[in-house]
Amino acid sequence: MPKIKSKRSAVKRFRATASGGFKRGQSHRSHILTKKTTKRKRHLRKAIMIHAVDVPMIKRLLPYS
């Protein structure tokens, strides 16, 4: 059987963790940064975990992670 391809857009957005979860970067960090406070931008730097209900969908997009 051939291998299943990963969805390339998902590969760029999500990273798998050792415990089987997924993390993602936060939105609102790419442009129009002058009006956002330093505190707000600093808190947006950290990656956050994908919610448990969304993990099966991400696993379908990334079959080998």
C-alpha cells in the first residue's frame, strides 16, 4: 500500500507533542502590530495546545505524527 500524504497546510501550522497532543501558534501576530500593546504581543508569542475535541481531526490531516 502507498503511504498517505500529509496535508501540507496542516504540517506548517501544527506540531505534535510527545504525549500525543498538538500545539499551534496563536493568531493576530502577523501584522498591524503598532496598535497592539507590548503585553498583548508578548502573550501571543507562546504556542498553545489544540483542544481535545479537535485532535482527531488534526490526526487525520497528519497521519504519521
